[in-house]
Amino acid sequence: MKNKKTDLSELEQIAREKRKVQFYLRLMLGLGSTCGVMVPIEPFFTTLNELSAQETALLQKAKDQLDQSE
């Protein structure tokens, strides 16, 4: 049971981090378009991809544990 709570809190943390990165991406894109400046967005997408991969791995782990318990 404790492991499920840990996984859930990790998923919640990842979701919060993804929202932060998305917020800052939109902020930088808005500032860039307003100021007419090119903003490097590759680091934002790299971070989002890494967070999504972590989220997918945790969801798969939870699914596997659920399948094993049945």
C-alpha cells in the first residue's frame, strides 16, 4: 500500500513539474513574440519529454503491479 502512495505522489509531482514547464514555455514564447526575439524552446521540449517518459514508466509499473496482484 505504501508503494502505491509513493507512486501516486511521484505522479502528482511529475504532473506539477510538467505544468510548470508548460507555463514557462508559454511565457517565453509570449515574451519572444512580443519582443520579436527568438527563444530556444528545445530545452523545454526535452524536459517535457523526459517528464512524460518518467510518467509513462510509473504508470506501466503501477499497471504491472496491479496485474501481478490479480
